[in-house]
Amino acid sequence: MDIAHPYLMFLGDVHDQLAAKTAHGIVDWRREWCLGQTRLPGCQADLGLPEMTIAEGVAAGAKTLIVGVANAGGVLPAHWVATIVQAIEAGLDVASGLHVRLGQIPEIREAAAHNGVQLFDVRHNDQTFATGKGTKRSGLRLLTVGTDCSSGKKYTALALERAMRARGLDADFRATGQTGVFISGHGVAIDAVVADFISGAVEWLAPAAAPGHWDLIEGQGSLFHPSFAGVSLGLLHGAQPDAFVVCHEPTRRTMRGVTHALPTIAEVIELTVRCGRLTNPAIRPVGIAINTKALGEAEARALLAELAHEHGLPATDPVRYGVDVLVDRLLADFPESGRV
Amino acid sequence: MDIAHPYLMFLGDVHDQLAAKTAHGIVDWRREWCLGQTRLPGCQADLGLPEMTIAEGVAAGAKTLIVGVANAGGVLPAHWVATIVQAIEAGLDVASGLHVRLGQIPEIREAAAHNGVQLFDVRHNDQTFATGKGTKRSGLRLLTVGTDCSSGKKYTALALERAMRARGLDADFRATGQTGVFISGHGVAIDAVVADFISGAVEWLAPAAAPGHWDLIEGQGSLFHPSFAGVSLGLLHGAQPDAFVVCHEPTRRTMRGVTHALPTIAEVIELTVRCGRLTNPAIRPVGIAINTKALGEAEARALLAELAHEHGLPATDPVRYGVDVLVDRLLADFPESGRV
């Protein structure tokens, strides 16, 4: 899926900012793509963007209406449909992160067909992929991996893209989850792909590229998560990363949604190298990204220093301290990294 | 899916026995469920079953028409449709292993709706599963794993079911592939499940059971296969096996469909234990199953003896020498194994 930007952000009438988490993520990373926000009466989320009607958004040049909100039950409230149909009639594509597919709502399906616009459901995937081949492709690839789900893998990959581009490096974020797909306008929600095609979908997502080009691939789950490790392994094999960064939330005691303890960072490094060698014998860790939100300044600094020493890798909190130490290490380890 | 038996086997007019491989597998393992075969003029496959018309099959008590053949392109030939519709009108369910879904053919879809029969597409899966939880369930489980795809995992699990039942043990084959689903009348084609639900689907397939009951779970792919390892890992975590058997084809040099070398049996054992411990800390290998078809008698015996010695595990060719040595080991290692 290639979602055309700029975007007009539709927030419906959700009851809090958390319900618009995806939309906030898009604004955080692609402010320049977000022209304005359209809200219904009573909406409690606010992206801090100019308020716009559909007509104003279209006049400003919007290409796609983004439904980047979550609501209870994952359904599309009936009173949101009129706004979406209005956008379609004004010629906008619509991209949604809801569980329900846009095309399941007859008014939306018919309006889209009638007006020749595209509907994107980023949680779903109907694309046909080849099975993975595991053949080495040209170009450089970095994968963010984790000790658990929701440990900063998307944030770290996006922060690396921003920092690398700021240094003139040739680097692209590659989205494997729904928020990431909105942020890059491209990608595949890898957990929605049919199991046989996990690695093949990633081979499609991060194809052969110029020798010095970096694909920064958003990781998913964890090789140690009993619900999702299959996704993580297929993603690792398809990504065939030259480098990986381990993401970790140090105050978490059990993995998301289950009762299993988190693996150690050392275990994640060891198993990632062990399995990743299948499709890239030169795979190596290049850093550690820690979410230190729950720690004081001294505590955070001490933890990062300790981890850096223990693993012989740069360790940072991408939110608090940026990712320059990771980029420095990447450039040192991969002098072939290219500039744009 | 629960496919009602006995079966009437429909072979269309396929051009050779190989195209009816799935149907042959069903007859090999469930002869007692197969009442007869229905063939179109020119059919070159023969299951050695009594020839029957649809009406004769129904009169004999058939519950389901099985389309257990492969044809070029995976489509359903137009001239097969009339026979399938005739079966539906006679009250039979229809189960197909073709890539195309039965319900995509309007005449079949409408006949099924009109006559209230069920259509099963064993290559597809529309069932909703929960994500895997990784919580230990009661009962005993064995998983067949492999150095590659197509290395005898289904055959070994079925042979174990037969041998264990012959000794009065409480054991059930659990199908994770299309032929296996036909053979057990139940199961899930695990490679067709959405990636997020691989381990969850296996938890559904092999649920909590009596303490001494064995589920014999059909493995898929290999942890070392660059196309399918994600499926294999999710299957391992969902199966949480107490015991596993490694299946291997000793003359194969590269993995199916790719250029990668096969892993060694020792590597498969080590990585299976390493990853399997996540959901069953007591996981252990109980044997090795080798396809010795390409070897002479002396050579086969020597290889099995050598492997048994090297790994400290019973080694057999299930086709050539049966699986009694594997059952002996299972009973020795798991004295809690129950009888029916």
C-alpha cells in the first residue's frame, strides 16, 4: 500500500488523547504531511493541528483522510460515516487503522467505487506475496528487535532514520506495523500477513537497494514472546539484517499479555545472531535502546553506562538522549554507508 | 473444521497418480473412512477403491465428497463443477484441497446454500483464534520437527498414532497441514493462519487433555528454513511439546525451494530445545526418523545405528522399520503415558 500525502487527520469524537495515539504518532514523525484535523462535536483528542473542514482540507491540497484513532470494539461509529463519505466525494482516499474494514460499510464502499478513490485498511493485508527466498540482497539493513512487544522498536527505527538523514546518510524507515505504515505511507502490517508469507513480505518491503543504502526495519514482538515469536523470526529472516539494535523497557517484569518473564538483553542478542545467521552470516548487534522513562536522571545514566560496558555496545534512550551514539557505531562498523 | 466421514473420493480427470497424492494419503491412513472413488472419463489416478457414482456413494452412507487432488494452476476445472453440485444436491458436504475456494464458484456456493451442506477449503482458514498464551496445559504432547520441509513429519506423527493405539495408548494425531486435516477430519492448515495467531491456533488444536493423553502434532517446515521458520517457531511454542522427534532426509543437499544447506540433526535438536523451553522447560528429543528410501539395506541400517549412537536416541525409518523403537523410548521417558 502506498498512501498518498499530505494527510487530513480525522479524529471522530473519541473521548481522550490515548484513543488518538496512532494519529499523534503520525504528527510526531510526519508533521509536514499533516495539513489539519477534522473533529466531530465532543472530540476530546487534539493533535494541535489547524481545524479544517473536509472542503478546507481538500483546498489545502490533502490527498488522504486518515482515520488514525482507536475506539472501543474496533468498529466504526455510524455517525462517523457521513464525514468519511463526504471526504470520498471530495476526492480524498481514506486510510484507516480500525479493525473493521472500510469496505465493509456499504455507504463507504459504494462512495469509493463511484468516486474512484482508494480505501486502505492498514491492519489488514490482501496483497499477494511470494514465499521468502533468503537470498542475500544488495544494500544494508538494520532491524530493531526487542525483549518484548512495545519496547521502543518503532520509535528507535524512526529516530535512526531522522538522525541518519540529518547527517546526509541514505536511509529509509520500513514499516511493519499499522502506525508505521501511516508514518511512511508505505509498508505492511506483518502480523496480518498469512503465516507462510511472513519472510516473503519482508523481502518485498526491503528489496535490493544501492550498496550503501540503509533500510531501517521496524521490528515486531520478540523471539521470546510465546504469542508472537513466529512473526519475529520470519521478520528476522526476511529482513536479513546486517545490524540490529535491541530495545528494552527495564521496569517491565512480565511480557505483554502473558505471564512469562522477559529475556535478558544478552539472550536476545545471542538468539538473534544465532537465527539471523541463516540469511545473513554477518549479522551483528550495534546498540541497545532503553526506555528509561521510569528512571531518574542519575539512575538512567548509570543503567546505560552499565549496559554499554556489559555488552560492549553503545546504549541510549532514544527519547531522552537521541540515537547519535548508535549512528556513530553504525558508521564505524559500516564505512560503506552511503550518502544521498 | 470437522469434516464428517465416511468419505467419497472425487478424483476428477487428473492425468497421473501424483496429482492424487493427497487422496492416496487419506486412503493410506484412513482406509476405513473411504467408501469409494468417483472419477471422470480419462482419469489416470486410481486409489484402488470401488468405483461409485454420487448416488451409490450416498446410498453407501458417504457424508463428504473429498476433492483430494492437485491440478495445474490450482483452479477447479469447469467440467468438474457438475459432479460437485450433484454431490451437494444429494446432501453431501464437500471438502477441497485446491487453492481456489469452493465458495468462489457461484454454482457451488448457491447449491451449498440451497441444500444446507458445508463446504471445507482445507488450504484456507477463516476461523478466529485467540493469540497464544504459552500457559502450560495438562496432557502430553509430541511434535515432529524437521531439518527441512517434506522430511516425513506428517508420516512419522501418523505412524506414531497407529503404533501407540495398537499398544492401547491414548494418542491422537493433530493435523497442521491440508492432507493431515483430511486424514483426521479435523485440524488447521497452520501456514494459512494469519501470522499473529500461529501459536494460538496450535493451542486451540492441542488443548488441555487428560494427564496421560498424547497429542501427536504434525510439524511444518523447519526452524532453519528461510521461507517458513516463523511458522515452525509459532508451531513449536503453541505445541509446547514434552517430546519431539527429528525427521530427516539424508540425501537432500539444499532445503526445498531455496539454495540453503540443510542444518545438521544436532543443530535442529539444540535450537528446538533452546526455543521450545519458552513454553515447556522440560522439552526433550525422543528419537530420530530418517527417510532411507535412497539407501540400500546395509547402508540404511548402518546410518540409523550411527545416528542412534551419535545422539543417544532411537533412530528408525518409519516406513521401512516402523516406529516401535520411538514408542519404547516414549514409554520409558514418560511412564505417566495413559491407556484408553
